[in-house]
Amino acid sequence: MTWGTATPSAAVRSLIVIDLDRPAPVERRPRTRLPVKAVALLLAGAVVGGALTYGWTSRRATDARDQEVSVFVFAVPSEVTLAPGSVVAEGKVTSITLTRRVTIVNAGPAPINVVNFAVGRPGVTVRGVERQRWIEPGAMTQADADVQINCARGLPFGRLPVTLSVQTYDERSRQARAKDDFDGAAWSEDAESVCAGDAR
């Protein structure tokens, strides 16, 4: 008896073995990567957008600062004498016109140009001599003022509202109010003496 090598039949060769305990393979998709140019454009856009936003915010803050006006005006004490503009009727002084000085203080955050100012109520007016007066923040200057007083209605001075003609650093002109009323007490007593005819 001769033993030969067994050859698998066609049925066995075509047999496919399926392992039910093993999970089916997951199909992996290749990751899509943003091109380098797209990433660079996104970063550049973010930087430019941030810079524009910062510049706009900074500009608005600067504009607000440049437009802010904060001014004080004070009377400078001085001796009052009968002025050439005085009006005398029936031996009594009825009105007087004086030239006096005031101190202007810039209490705001930016330089301002106080072109003119006016103080007044019925019976008394104080008007500045119009000219350029650039005042730095925290600084002060003195200015001449023409003072007109009706002796019957204008005294004593008391506290008076101040209106300023101001040009700010952004070259805009406007009317502004002083931070506090003008106190004319430094001039009042002597002006009363002139109106009473006591001054020479």
C-alpha cells in the first residue's frame, strides 16, 4: 500500500474563514489640513482687525480728551479809580467802565485757546479783550477785561456766570461754561466806593 500526499479538494480551497469575534475594520478618512497660506491669511486678518479696533478706540479716547473743556476764571484784585468811561449825572456817578485783569486756569486734560470770555447779568458785564490765549493743561494766564457797571443795578457783584469762546486742540470752536461762577468780590468794594463818589 502506498501513501501519497493528500491534495485539498477545490471545495476546501474555496473556503473562506470569517471570525465573528473580531470587529469589522473601521475605514479611516485622511485628515484634511488647511493650507499654510489660509492659516497665514487668517492670522494676518486677526492682527489687522485688532490693530484697527485699537486705533479706533484710541482715537475716540483722544478726541474726547481734546474736546473736554474745564476752565476757571478769577478776578485779580486791583485798586479801582474813577475811569474815563464813567458817567456822572447831577453830581452822582451813575455808571463806570473799568479795565481789570482776570486769571484763567485750564483745569482740563488738553491745551485750549480761550479767545474771549463774558461775565454778566443785568447791571454788570465783564468782557475779555479778544485775542489768542493757548493755555496748557494745569497752566494759567492773565487777561485784560472791560468791566461795565450800572451803579444802581450792578452792585454788589456777587457770583456771576462765565461764558467762554474756546478753541480746542482739534481746532473746533465752541461756547463753554466755566467750572464755577465768577466771584467779583475782589472788585466789589472799591467799585461801590467809586459809584458813591468816594474815590478820586
